[in-house]
Amino acid sequence: MKIKKGFKLKTVSDRQTIVADRRIHKNFNSVIILNEIAVFLWQLVAEREVSQREMSEFLEREFKMSRLSALSNTNVFIKTMKENGIIEDE
């Protein structure tokens, strides 16, 4: 998975949000605020190409959560990002 060109993480009023370059994504009107887990996943995807399985495994280790919880968090993140056209499979 990778983040599409033109999207970045930005701090707005002490919140981590995804912003779009308006020159590339003219019709992106969403405001997406990320929690700590989503920020971690964003940074992971931004650094390198990772699979859904790898994302879940990183969450398990970093946040010391169960496999089921890590998989659930990863699925929600991926679903939200795909629905908004922010990430894509390579």
C-alpha cells in the first residue's frame, strides 16, 4: 500500500489531519482527523510500502495490543483511506 501523491499529514489546532494539495485533488473536501494509532499507520505507509498484515504486526508490537484489535484498527484505517481515495495498493 502507498499514499497517493498530493496527500500529507499536517497538525491543525493540535490535531493530526490529512490535507490534500488542491492542485492535484481539486474535489477533495473531506477533513480527516487521525488518532494516535492512525497517525502511526500513516507514518508507516509513508515511509515504505507495507502490506495489511505487516501493518497489523507493527501495531501489535508498538501498542502491545491483541492480534484481533490490531487487525481491526488496520482494517478501519485502510477502509477509510481507500474510501477517500488517499491510499492505493501497489
